[in-house]
Amino acid sequence: MTDKLSDKDKKDWQNFLNSADHIYSKDKEDIQKSDIYEKKIDLHGYSLEDANKKIYEFINYCYENRVKKIVVITGKGLRSKNLSDPYQSKDLSILKYSVPEFIKNNPELMKKIIKIDFDAINSVSKGSFDIFLKITK
């Protein structure tokens, strides 16, 4: 095969191999510009206030970075100390229920969301739910 190469081609190839110049990689740019399909956030151990603040920041970050799906891990609430406190709601104080309510009641966040998987929230066997985000242009 090298017999078919001209002397000029061989010289150009050798110059290329010895060159310190970098070649533009269109594949690398495609990876950087491509949408990220999924990100996860684990809210175990957060207080209600801190969890809401964290999810607010995380949804905004994901939206700005073109993430399509967020998996929010809240836990099932089985070990929550709220169950023994008569002054706290047994349902809405647990992150599993309160974080989705916070998101649903925040118009700024809801403008960025296509869907929240409420079936997973209402399932006793799941400690996470998915949020599907709109993609910015």
C-alpha cells in the first residue's frame, strides 16, 4: 500500500506525525454539547428546609445544563422521627411527600418540568421519584 503513496504524500504524513499541532476533534465537541440524559440527587439526611433548598438549586442546575431526567432519592420515610412527634404531619413532613409538594407548588420550577412521576411518590415500595425536564434551546 505504501508503494502507491507519492513522495509528497509521505513527506506530508511525516510532517503531520512530527507536528505539535492538535487536530480539531468534532467528536469531543459533540460530547460536550450533547444532552445529559440523567442525574441523581440523594436527599437522605437532609432537613425539610435544606432538602427544598437543595432540590431547587439542583433542578435549576440540571435545566441549565440540559439534563433530561432527574432521579430524586428521598427514602421511604420508614425511619423518620416525624412519626413519633404528634405536632408534625405524618405525611407531609417526610421528604418523600414534602419535596414533590414543594416542587409542584413552585411556579418557577414547574415552568422547567415536563412531568413528575407521582406514581413512584405514592408507592410504598419506592424511595425515589423521577422528574423530566424541558430542554432549553
